[in-house]
Amino acid sequence: MISIFMIGFSIIVAITLCVTYLFFIKHVNKNALTILSCVGLLGGLVTAQFYHYTFYTSDFDPLSSTEYRLLILFLPAMFYFFSRSILFPDLTVRPVHLIHFLPLPLAFFAPLEFTVPVAFLIGTGYCLWLTNIVYHLRGARKRFGLVFVFFSFFTVVAIFVLIFGFVATYVDAAYFYHFYTAGIGVSLILVIGTLLVFPNVLSEIDEVVRLGYSNSTLANIDIEASKQRLNELITVAKMYQNENLSLALLADAMKISHHQLSELINSQYEMGFSQYIRLQRVEAAKQLLKSEADASILSISMEVGFKSQSNFYAAFKEITGDSPGNYRKLVLN
């Protein structure tokens, strides 16, 4: 019953994530490769769970199916291409990248004892590659400490699935399907958890990756003058009050490119644009919570630029470690 629940949960979450990424996430670079690999990865996970469902509800053994073995060899490649295109959106697909599909023919002629371990070994390798890439980004460890906890759990899950992939042909197949089903479910839970705790994680990681692997864009600007101008726009003009404030909009006001503004905030304040704006809004909210004792928390959250009270609570808790209501009680008593 737990596995059946995990299958239903995984299918709903994967479809929801796919639709959300395709139609509602606007602040990350998307191209044909990211879209195709996203659909391929999440669609593949849904298909795998359907195969597992047939195992639980009939006498069909997916591992005996060429299509299923092809699927578990296909998923690591989709994971690689989606991760790579998210991290490096300017990646140009070349013939050499087809090497990631070389394992696919194993599904047609290689013995099961070889095919399944290879599929999970490759998948685990890609997980370790992704964790290593993000971990070694310039300054990322300081800024994304909790994100790395999610990455670490994700990698641990992949390693456990790898172990079961190696022993799958030597134990009752049910154990393999139980663990693989749970592994997919837990991985999606980690993805959902990361997005709930860090709703801007994709855009922020994209920002850090781009800065960490590219040449500086600040060579021809006066950094101190730019910092002063940024401070004026935030503290005097209070541009953070605009709930639709974007990197491009603020950069236009500063008369610099959005790449330059992004690097300026990252290098001088050791945080991404989204995090910087959340900090300014929370600092302004703290002053209003003290000075306007009769104002509602909702009105204050809207005044400082948050689109919803839930976003305000999440940001306030992230930055201060306390809720707005408790903070107000402490400073007024």
C-alpha cells in the first residue's frame, strides 16, 4: 500500500512540476534543450511508476521488458541534460553529447545482471557530478548551505538505489521495485521541499553558476559609485516596494546591464538579487513593525513589496529566525 501511495504521489507531483516549469516559472533561462529534457525526465519517471504499478497489480515483471530496461537507461541521460542545461543554459548540443545515449542499446542485448547495475551506476555518477558542480561554485557554500543538505540527501538516495540496482537480479524483484518506487517518491519530495523552502532557488543557482563560470562584467564600471547608486534606489527611492521589481528593472534604473548588477550584488554583498531584495524588504518591515504598532501584518507586507502574506512570513522567518508577530511583541514590550 505504501508503494502504491508513492506511485500515485510521484505521478501527480511529476506532472505538476512539469506543468509549473513549462508555463509558470519565468525567471530562469529556458530553451529547447531544457524543455525537452524536463519533459523527458519527468515523463520518464511517470512512466517508470506506471510500470511499477503494473507489477503490484498484475503478474507482469517490468525487468523482463526491453522497454523498461530501455527506460531506466534513458532516465540518467535526461537527468544529465536537464541539469546541464539548467546550470549552463548557453550549452550548445554537439554530436559528442550523444555519448550519453550509448548505454541505450544494452537494453536489447545485454543480460539483466549487467544492464540494471550499469543504469544505476550512471545515474548515481550524474548525481555526484551535479552535487560537485554546485558545491564548488564561487561563494555558493556560504549562501546555499541548506540547499546542499537537500542535494546531499538526493545523492544519498541515489546511492542507495544504486546498491539495490546492483543486487536487483540476485534478490526478490519485489524488493527492487519497492525501493526504486520509494526512491523516485523521496527524490520528488526533496525537490518539492527545496522549492518550498527556497522558491527562487532555480534563478539564484542559475545566477551563481553564470557568475562562477564566466569572466567579470565589472571591469569598466565604478563599483563604489554603483553601490552608492544602488543604496539610493533602495533606501531613498524605495524601489523594493514595487512587488514586480526585477533584476532588469533595477539595472535599468542604475544605467548598467542586468549582468553587471547581478555580479555587483553577488561580489559585494555575497548574495543573489532575490535574496538581496528580500533582505531589504524585511529590514523595512522590521522598522514598520516597530513604528506602526496598529498596522496589520498584511498591510505591512504589502507596503514593503511582498506579493502575499505567506511569502512575507517565509522571508521574515528565513532572515530573522522569528515570525513577524513574535518580532513585534519582542520589540514593543
